[in-house]
Amino acid sequence: MVRRRTWLVTVVALVLIVATVTYGVLAVDRPRVESVENDWGTVTSDRTEIETEVTVDNPFLLRLGDAAADVSYTVSLNDVEVATEQENRVHLGGGESTVSVSTWIDNDEIPAWWASHVNHNETTTVHVEPDIVVEYAGIRVPAEALTRTRTVHTNLLEPLETNESRQFQISNQTVFVVNETNARWGNATVNRTPIEASATVTNSLSVPVPITQLGYTVQLNGLVVGQGTAAEQTVLEPNSTQTLEASAVIDNAKLDEWWVTHRRQGGVSNLTVDFNATVAYGGVERTLPLEFISYQRQFRTDLFAASNATGSASANASAGSGNGGEGGGREAAENGT
């Protein structure tokens, strides 16, 4: 009887010890994600690699030794999930460990992201969400997460927002004067991105100036991504001021090809929009560039910052402002040369 009682006491004591240790592991020393670092890897014509390093703090492993982790994460640009990955049984050492994983963006996702970027006023919010579950001796412990959030912005149409006065000349003769130009994005879809441009012009001549056609060409890094007719025939009435409308369309099906050049140039691109007009003047029809609504704009993207987010569980780390290259500060848009 005494022996049986001793055995029961021993069992109860062991249960209490196991319960105490388990409580300490789960409640006190729960692992957590300390930081998330992203960078671009290999770029091919079909897909783009994202390299990710997740630093995990595993305090309880200092006592229990090595463990394994199941790692999954997603990368989203606005509402477009461009990458997801999961790796199981990743080795973790004691203390602080860095887990390296990589995944691939299908370049066919780029048009959807571009449309989202344009429709959000040229703004992209990048979400990197890792999910890690640490396992040791049959005990699975979810790590406290750190969602990394970064907001980037471009301003590609800014060169057309001007009230600078300019002259349109043919054979050194001023045909009309441009008083103001404006531009805005239309509603972008996965298939197309409209650009609506306009110019307020004054024809000070005593004769009308017929414009039989407006044409346009849009290029990204020298790749033609849009070309066609911007407007049908219009007539600038004599001694009058009126608005000249011009519309261009980017063919988003070509953006996956542009993306490859963009990444291979370190996240830098040149956007070029050229308009031309076929004008009947002095009995002669000529096609001439409309320099007042044509422009070049260099821009860079910095979807992943160099200074990576760290912090407590479930914290958001947002990018600061400032110009810089890929991996620098807030995404910048700069005038081209």
C-alpha cells in the first residue's frame, strides 16, 4: 500500500513538472519573429525570385536544444497576392536563428499589380506576412508574428501638370500657343491603362488650323507598350482659346516584358510618352511632334527597403520618406533626362 502511494505521488510529481515546463515553453518563452528581410533574386522572362530571411527568437531552445519549424509566408502588393511559399521541417538552432527561404513571382501577375498601383493613386502597400510554427519533442508552438508593411508612391504624370506657356511653330511661324497642360489616369484594368491628357491652346491667327489626327507612342525602357491614335480630327478656330484632348493607352499585356528590364536595371525605368499631330497649314499637311504634351520620366521602385522592419509581435513597420535606389527609402519618381 505504501509502495502504491509512493508510486502515485511520483506520477503526480512528474505530471506537475511536465505541466510546469510546458507552461514555461508555451506561455513564457514563446518564440517570435524578430525581423523580416526581403530582396530580389534571379529574374527570368517568366518569373522573378524573392529572397526572404526571417529571424526567429527561440528563448526556450536555450534549454531544450535544436528544433524544427514550418515556415510559410505571403507577399502582397495592394490587394494582389504575388507570392506565397511554405517550407516544412526547417532546422532551427538554439537562441536566435535566421531562416532563409525563396519564392517566385509569376511575371504574369505584374499587369494586375500595375493596374492596382494606378487605381490607388499610384500607391502600393507591400505586405510581407510570415507564419512560423516551431516544433520540439512533439510540442508545436506558433511564433508571435511580425507583419511587415511598406507604402510606396510614384507620380508619373507630374510633368504634364503645368501652366507654362509654350509656342507651337511650323517653319518658324507660331501656329498656336499652349497655355496649360494636364493629365490623369483613366480606370486601369488588367488589360489596359488609359492616360487622358489635355492642353489649353490659343490660336491667335485669323485663319483656322485643322489638326487631322493626333497620334501617340508610350515606351517603358525603350519597349513600346502603347501606340495608336490619340484623337480624331479637330479644328482650332481663329482668334480663340480651346482645349485639345489626347488619349493614350498602355497595353498591360506587355508589362511583364517591361518588368524584366525594370528588375535587371535595379528597379529603375524610363517612361516616355510621345504625341504627334498631323496639321494642315499653308496648304501643306505635316506630322509634327507635340512636345508640350510629350515627356520622359525616370522612376524607381523600392518595394523592399534596405532597413528592414523589426519590432514586437504583430507590429507594422512602414517605410519612411526620402529618395533612393532599390533598397533605399520611399519609392521615388524623378524627372528623366
